[in-house]
Amino acid sequence: MTPNVDSAVIGKGIGLGLEVMPGCLTPTEAFAAFGAGARRLKLFPAGVLGIGYLKAVLDVVPRHFGVWAVGGVDAGNAGDWLAAGAQGIGVGGSIYRPGDTAQTVSAKAAAVLAAVEGRH
């Protein structure tokens, strides 16, 4: 994953055989990433923008491209993002904060997984 749409980084990653997933905010950035060769994107910060914004983006990007919701995704909304059409989710701050114990991180991760699997 990259934090932004940088065609040089996308091209280098693809040249190395990597699956690149640049971060984007707007459809314009999404199309720039696709034009540079990306096939998946992380919509960031998804939680600030909301599920309605994801749906609007998905209305304009070609269906064969994947859009992942990242930033603000947690156990309480992970299933909603996927149900709204996100190909996947990315979590970080919702499962780890400085000072968290391994048990705390494990419990938070298990809650996200349960939500994704529809057990939440």
C-alpha cells in the first residue's frame, strides 16, 4: 500500500511484480492510479468520508477495479463497508494503539474478523 497516487511508485511496484494499492480520496485520483497500472485502491480516510461516499465512488469506477476501505474501519462497521461494495478493508488504529497489550490487540482483531464474517 502507498499513501498516495504516485505514478512512479505504482510503476516501480508493478515492475517488481507487486500488487500495488495506492491511497486515494477522489475519483480523479482513482483514475490516475488506474492509468498508472494499479488494479486496487485504498479509499482513505474512509471513515471520515462515509459509506455513502464509497458507494458514489463505486458508481463511477470500472467494476473490475477493487476499492478497499481504510481508515476509520473497525469491528462496528467492517461488515457495513463490505456490504456496501468495498472489496476489502484495512485496519490499523482500530486494532492497535501505543501501549496496547498483545491480548488487547488480539481481542480487537478477533472482533474485526467476527464482524467481517458476519458474527458481530
